[in-house]
Amino acid sequence: MRKLEIGPHESRRTPDGEPVETWDTLDSSYEATVNAKWSGDVTSLPIPPAMYDWVHASHVLEHLPWWQTVGALSAVYRILKLDGRFTVWVPDSMKIIRLAMEEPEQLQELERDWRCGGLNPDKDPWVYMNARVFWGARPGEVGQEQHFHRAMFGEESLKKLMEKAGFSRVARIERDTTVDRGHGWMEIGMEGFR
């Protein structure tokens, strides 16, 4: 099985628990198997069509401008083999916003241990919401603007975007936290197939 992870982190754990060597990696800044930037251009990935059985992206899609989402997903679709699997994890912006608006105390409790870059000494739910939706680079990290979040997703919107890019059998997935603890309560995972 040939697998590709888009946007890996140096201290990453693979989504299937297998050794990192069993996965190809794609990143523009990290030393990766494929050095490229995932963008909204369908032809942007320097990878031949139908190369991979599984492509995985955890907390990468939200860093692309929202208007490039379908193009980026289409680029993944192009490099998947027939019946290949794509798994993606993003912040669930709808859940974050809903909690801030309807249950701010619960949001405050969920985030009680997050320092929020030192920007929320009063533990204000509104600040937590903004930080989760727009977070990326930490305060003072000049030159790290590429890490800011530029797109928001919820379950319905992500499913619709994946289907627009061609994926079928799109469904929500749960993270195996024994393999990868992920980003906790605030994320949503989806999978789709070519």
C-alpha cells in the first residue's frame, strides 16, 4: 500500500501507527519526500495521477485560503488510485463558534489549560473562539503568517466540498487516539474515496 501524508510535523505519529518510513510526506518547509506546497491548483502537486492508496492531511487544509479548498481537494483526488482513501482533519469551526455563542462556560472549561499564547489571561470564551478559528502562528512569530488559518469548516461544509472535488462515500470519522491524540475536542475528521 502506498501512502502519503500532507503537511507532516517533525514529531508526528502516523495515522495508522505504522513506522514513519512507510509513509511518503509532502511539505514545503519540512524535509519531506515530496517538497511542494499544497495549493488550490489541481496540477500543483508534482505527483503523477493515481499514485497513492491513502492520502492523509491533519490540520493542513485550514491553512489554505478558503477559495482554494476545492482545487486542493481535487489535487488529492487526482493522485489517488481508484478506490483510494483520503482522510482529513480540520478544526470544527462550527462547533467552536456554537459553543462560544450558546455555552461559553463549557468552552471556557474545555480550554482551561490552554495558555492561548498568553493572549487570554482572563480566559474569555470569545478570545478562545477567535484563537481556535484563526490560530496558526503564535503571537510575535513574524514571518510565520503562512501558518494562520484561512478557512473554516463544519461537518456539512467539508462533506459538500469533498463531494464537489469528486470524492464519494464521504463520511465523518473518529480519531484513534491510541495512535494519534490529534487536537482534541475541537477537531473534525472526514474520509472520502476516489
